[in-house]
Amino acid sequence: MSRPPPLEPGQRIDGFELRERVHRGGMGSLWRVSRPDLTQPAVMKVPAIDEDPTAIVGFEVEQMIMPLLSGPHVPTFIAAGGFEAQPYIVMEYIEGASLRPQLEQAPLPAAQVASIGAQVAEALHDLHQQHVIHLDLKPSNILFRPSGDAVLIDYGLARHERLPDLLAEEFRLPLGTAPYISPEQVLWVRDDPRSDLFALGAVLYHLATGQRAFGNPTTIGGLRKRLYQAPTPPRAHNPDCPPWLQEIILHCLEADAEQRYGSAAQVAFDLTQPQTVALTARASWTGRLPIGKRLKHWARSLGASPQRRNVTQQLQRAPIVMAAVDLSQEWEALADALRATVRRVLTSEPQARLACVSVLKRRIGLDTPTDEAGRNLHVQRLVQLQHWARPLALPPQRVTYHVLEAPDPAEAIIDYARANRVDHIVIGCRGVSGLRRYLGSVSTRVVAEAPCSVTVVKVSRDEALEAAPAS
């Protein structure tokens, strides 16, 4: 292959006219391009083929992966050209800025860090559901559309579980960006989506503290330290960092992938609902880890051999399960049957998160928030929900409780599931009556409209009456 001539404005490549160069780096350049049939702004990515060979192979990887991606969190793929002439990728031009400039303003307020993190976590979850691990998540590879949606760019180091891993076949050194690369990537494991969660934790750490969690090591030995050395707790750098945010960040940055969040959706869940985050010892650390924990990390790193698990396998192990619980006293048997079903689901899915949800049917602003004795109905329902879940004996970090107030229970359940990326709803069905058959039950609507799988639990009317307390 001969070296292509230098690119100039006005030059045409396969019908695309180069307008202006918008970026030039060591790995290549980006050009704004036009073509008569294009209906959106476009950019052409051209590799520097005389640079590091990993950049050339990475460009091949990106050409394989990008046509398979879709959705708001990735640039729309338009075209690609092979290496026999001028290699390129043409994609949608994202108008928004990258996250990189915001590092100059760090530390940012906790609410802003959480908002950014939730948007990036949603983008990662969407990417993982398309069988792709990014493996080079960093602020400069995160853009934001005017709508606020995070967009992940640069798939040169990515891994698609259904395609050959060209980088693993040709190279034997850790590939990634030093401040963000995960411990398992240092050990040359490239098929675990939780590597992206580690990188997300490093990004959040920088935004929350203004410091890099692991510095910027330049040697393999320096990279290996993250296998056994935890970062300084964020609150030691920034006392204004709240415990819940430190808990989330350090949970992402666990050296052992099995100790991290199970999925990006679970990270987004906590970042959007900080009041439900279960605080562990991580939340209160302000100095170095206890000596016992440091020695444990060091000993584990000596024989470190991460368990191999691809994207699909990991997401199946770590769903968000929603239990839609009817706490009406006359349907206590249904609540018991629902709990038994939830227990079976959680037993088969060891990293699942459970969101216990009950809908308080009331018209906000019209119905009174208290009962005749002056007791708050929302608080009462929350206590009942916690009591319902207690026999499941789940650790606090695996279960949350949510009382929704809405006039339409079915709509409230569906909206909650959609907003929180729920994977599985378990809901009870009260049975069939003439009026219910005509209007449609809550469970029927949830089955029809929910964005995920739904398990419906049902008991007979006789069972319900036997379980109901005597009046």
C-alpha cells in the first residue's frame, strides 16, 4: 500500500468533499465533509497510517464495529474506505462539546457529577446491550448532544463479543489510557464490561476531586499498582464530596471486578437516586485503606487471574429487578406469593438489584396526604414495603424501596421501569372480574406496555380470602 497524498480542503474522496480540518492528533485527523445526499453534518476520520501499528489495527477495529452500532449514544455511521487507497470513516458530526474541558473546573458540585455520571452510565449500558465494551472511556471520548444525551466516540480499542478481537490477536501489552485503564485490562483481559465501569469511576473521581485516582503512570509496573492499591478516598481531597458519591465512585473503582457494580444500569440507578444508596465502610474512609484490606488486595494481586465473562453473560447476571407490590390487606396472600417468586428470581441472578415499588393511588394536590389519625400515608406505605421485603434477607446494597404517588398505578409502574432501565418486573394479578375485564387490569397493562420482561403472579380468590385477617 502506497502512502496517500496529504489531504487538503476541497479534495474529494469517494464523493465526500473535505471542508475543514477540525482536529489533528498523533493517531490521525478529523475533517468536516459534505456530500449532496447527506442530510446531517458529517465528519471524516482519517488515520495516520505511518504511526504506531496499534493505531492501524485499531482503525480496522473501528471500521468493523461502528456499522453495527445504533442509537442516540453513538455517532451514526455513514461510510468507510479501505486501506488499499485512502482509509477513512465518515460518521455523524456531534455538535456538542466533550467532557474534557470540565476537568479544568473540577471539583464540580456533587449533583453535577452525579448528573454527568448517570448520562455516561446510560450510554455505556446501551453500548453493552449491543455487545460492545468500549475499553477506552475517558473525558475526551465523551461528547454531549444538545439534548443532553452522552455520546461515546472512538472505538479503536473496543471489543465486540461477536467479532474477532484483532488487537488481542496481534499485541501483548495493555491497551488503554493510563489514568482510566482497569486492573483486568492490565492483565490483558478485554472481554469484561465492568472494565468500563472502572473507567467511569476514574472519570467521576476526577470530576469530584480535581485529581486523578491513580495518577498517570507510564510503566507496566505503575499500571499494576491498581491491582492492589486503592485510590485516596475522594473526601480526603474534597471534604464537600458527600458520602453517597464517594460510595459510588469507590464501588466502581474496586480492583476486583466481582466487587464492582454488576452493570452500568446499576451505576445509573444509584447516581439518579442518591438517597437510596446503601452506605458501606467505603463511604466513611478519609485516609488510606485499613492495613488488612491493603494486604488482602496485595495478596490477591500476586496470583491475579480475573474470571472471564463476556458482555451478555455479565448483563444476565446483573439485572435490575422491580417488584411491584400490592400491599392491600385483603390481598396479603398475593403479596406473599409475589415475595416467593422474587426470591426465586434473585436466587438465579446473584448480582441482581431489587427495586421494591408500591403505588399510592392518589391525585397529587387533591387527595389528603394523611389518614384520619393524621399519619403520613407515604411514610406508612414505605414502612409496609420494607416489612414486606425483610424476609428476603437481602444486604442493603442490593435492595431499594420506592413509594410512587400517582392516580394511575399501571402508568406509574411502566414509567418507573423505563426511566430506571429495569430488566424484569414481577407483579401480582388480583384476578378477573367483569369490571376489571372491561377496563383492563394493572398487570395486563404492564405486560402490554412495559419495556422489559414481566412475570405475573396470581392467587385464587379463595386463597386470598383464607389469608385475609378476620374483621
